Amino acid sequence: MRQYRENLEKIDFDKMMADMEDLANRYAIANNIKEEIIIVLIVYETPTNPCSERKPLQDYFNDHGVECKELDYPINNLSSIKDEPFDF
């Protein structure tokens, strides 16, 4: 995981954030979305896996002043998920 974190530090954080913000803005304009676009990182591993990239990713963003934590809604609360299909 140390090597993974070292590789994360090679990323130009400010450029990456600017690119993500630009993508979110362009997507909102193209789809006439008035609400704030929230970008979510998805790590396909259990949080209890000791080799999970979750912690280094969270630390990386948090160390750069961007709050990054486990998603609490609605994923962890299955009763809040509607039975309706998602509309893309």
C-alpha cells in the first residue's frame, strides 16, 4: 500500500481536481442539471480487506483538503433504496 500511496502522490492533484470540476460542470450543462454534481470514488473491495486501496485514497484526498469518507447514503442503508430502476 505504501507504493500505491507513492504513486498517488505523483498525480498533479490540483489539475485532477480542476479536470473533475470541469467534467461535472460540462455534464450538468449538457444534461440541464441544476443541482450540484457530486463526484464519488468507487473502490470495489470490502473495507475490511487489509490490502484495500480505500485507506490510501481517503488519506490522499483528506491530506489535500478534500473530505473523503465512506459513503453513508443510501448504500449502507438498504431500506432507503427504492425498488424503482435508476433513470439515466
